[in-house]
Amino acid sequence: MGAAGFPLGRVCATRGVAHDMERDAAFARFVAGSLARYRYCDWGDVSVADGNDRAVEWGGERILAAYRYPGHGSRKIWILTEADRSVTTVLYPEEY
């Protein structure tokens, strides 16, 4: 989509992500940068990009993106916006 195309609602993080953000400034910057990418419809490392684009355009479905933390092996976060766009959550895949 290119431009900010959907509301994020209330943005929150799971306990695990919030804890790691408090302890690691570089990780906190990574999360903030991932949220910026997400807001502009850059879905990172997901195979559901077409579904996300449809959800942004038509609404009524969740939006999910995944971002790998560079230089940290397979560590990644997910960002998930609820179908009603009331809440966006940053989480680790294992916290889902």
C-alpha cells in the first residue's frame, strides 16, 4: 500500500517483549522500527502478505507480520492487529 493504511488501535507488548525492551535498548529500537515498517504495510517475513493487503483494504480480518532481529539468529517478533483494529500486540511467536 505504501502509505499508512490502517489504524493500529492501542499498541501493547506481551510481558516477554516488554521485559526485553526494558533490558535492551537495541531491541527496543528494533521493535519501534518494526512497528514503523508494519504501519506502512511492510509485513516483514510472512507468507500471508496478500491476505494482509486484503485485510487492510477491506477490513474484517486480523493482520500479522513477522520481523527477524538482525544478528540474533532465529529470534523474531510478531505484530498482530485484531480484526476490529482496536489493539495491536507485539509478541514472540512462542507467546501466541
